[in-house]
Amino acid sequence: MVDRFLDVRFALLAGSLAFVLALVVGCDGDYRPRAIGKEGEVTVVMDSSLWTGAVGDTFRATVTPWIETLPQPERYFEIRHLELSSERAYESIQDLKNVVIAAPLSDSTNEANFLRRRLSEEAKQAIQNGQSAVVGKPDLWRRSQRVFFVTAATADDLEQVLKKQGEEIRRTFKEITLARMEREMYEDARQFALEDSLMQRHDFAVNVQHDFQIAIDTMSASSGFVWLRRVLARTRREFFVYYEENASPSQLSPEWVYTTHDSLTQEYLRGSVSGFVRIDYRRSLETSQTNVLSRYGYKTRGLWHMVKPGENEGEFMSVGGGGPFLAYAFYDQPTDRLYLLHGSVFAPDFDKLQFLRQMEVMANTFRTREDLDQATDSATVASTE
């Protein structure tokens, strides 16, 4: 019954598609509603027999793995599982932000039938012959939406597809999640004047939400340091940018990141009872060499805690308080500067991942004066072509 409904439903949608496209193309932009739902959530549309078995296990391991660099492990994305069991279920998935519809073509489930109807005969034959399909559908039903169709010949083949491409699906969901968060964070009451002052004084800027304040802004002939804070009743977010002049990429290493981080936090991020912020080396700490904001650098994720000096030299005693942090360290060739960007969260009564993503969004808005000049030049060239 449900499958017959979906067949009719799809036919009606296909019949009205030309009319909808005419409306959209005839206007200046896409006026469909934006996707809704909880940010940081992925909806998996899959038959329950697969979801509770090896295919579901592989999906959770590759698309939504546990993150260990948090006070308590959290999944990379929260998971919502649905089946195409009713008209309401079918309509609800069209509204959601991140959706994966997965089934093997050998199945007779509603999910498999849904995917079969969207494949050509040639594509279905290729899949039966051993190929697989992971098809991204940006803005399929709504704006700011990401939908993936994932299929293969059998359940075993589907499991292998997820092992190979689950990480790429996760990366795509992360990109659209951060993009949606950036729009929501900065569409109201952004502090443009503060950003301009950072650019004028330090030759860099980041986007600043309305309730961040500058705690410290200092510079010398050889370095600069800016500390921005967002302190609310039950949460606190800290973001700082440090740079060194006349630097070299050869100075960059994980050890430089850790030493510089702890030196800065000991000097500036201090608490009560002579305590200060320091990386918690007792817990998971992940550092990878990678492209950072189109520059050579390192990304680090881990935990901080508040400490004070111990009885012996080089020892530290925890004095309470802590949370997750992320750090970007990179070399900026046009200015010969080394940069360290740090974002941290204190939110003892909440899950931490979504707050930490806000810090990542903020870090990703970093730009230098040279970046702005290049963007202006590119825009000028484009306008004259």
C-alpha cells in the first residue's frame, strides 16, 4: 500500500516539476523554504533490518563516528532513523537538512523501490553488475539541504560502499552544516566596526557575533595577541588569535603548537586561585598536518583544563574546570607570519560539539588584508570580462 502511494506520489511530483522549475527559473533565485530540523543531525532512511545490522553499524562508524576529543564522547552527527513507511514519513524527510536514503537494489523494501525509480535502466544494470552509486542531491526538496542516495546490488555491497565513501559523505554534511551555522551566526547584529578595527590594527579580521567582547588586544614589534570572549550565564566561549612576525614555515610543528598555546594561555587565560588554562595531556589530543584556510599548517583538537603549579618543577595540579578546544596553526606567506587561532568552550551542563562548531565557523572566517585585496582584484577582473 505504501509503495503504491509512493509511486503515485512520485508521478504527481514529476508531473508538476516543469511548473515548479518555470517558477524558480523565472525568478531571481530559489524561493523555496529552507530545510528545517536540528543542526548537526543526519536522518538515515533505511529499512530497520539493515539499520540494526552490519550496514547500520558501518554507517555509524564512517558517517557519524564517536569524537573522543570531548569531555564525554559525542557522535560526529546525531542520528535520526526513519523508514518510508507512510505518507507522513515521506513528506517529513523532504523538509530535513541532512538526509541519506540507502538500500540495496536486491531488496523489495520501500527504500529500495524509491531508489530504483530514480535510476535509469543502464544504471540499474551497472549496479547489478557490481558498480555502486553514491549520488549527492544538493537542495533536492528545500534550500540549504543535502540529500544522498546510496545503493548497491546487495546488502554486503552496500556495506562496502559505506566503508569506502562514508567519510566523504560526512565531510559534505560538515561543510553544509558549517555554512548554515555561519549564516545563522552572522545574519543579525554582527560587529562590523570591531572587525574593521582588527583589520586596521593587526591586518587580519574574523567575523564577530554581537555578544563577543575584546578582553585583551596587545601587540609588539614581533607579535600580536587578540582575545575575544562570549560570556553567558551558563556557558563561555573564548577565541584568540596570536601571530609572530618575520616567521618561517619551518618553525611549525605540533610541539610549537602545544608550547605556544600553553605559554599564551598561562599568561592571558587565567582564573582564580592562581589557576590558568593548559592543554590536558592526559586525554585524547589530535593534531594533523593539513591545509588550513588555504595555507600550510596544523589542526589540533583536544581538551583544556584549569591548573596551577605543583610542588615539583614542571608539575601541574588540576583546580577544576575544563572543556574542548580547537586550534589552527599556519604560515601566511604574503606576510611572513605564523598564526595560531584558538577556540574553546566551557559549557558544563550541555553537549559540547555544537558550541565547538561555532568556534570552527569563527576560525574559518579569518582573512588578512592581502586576502581582501586579492578578492577585490578578482572581482574587478570579473566585472570587466
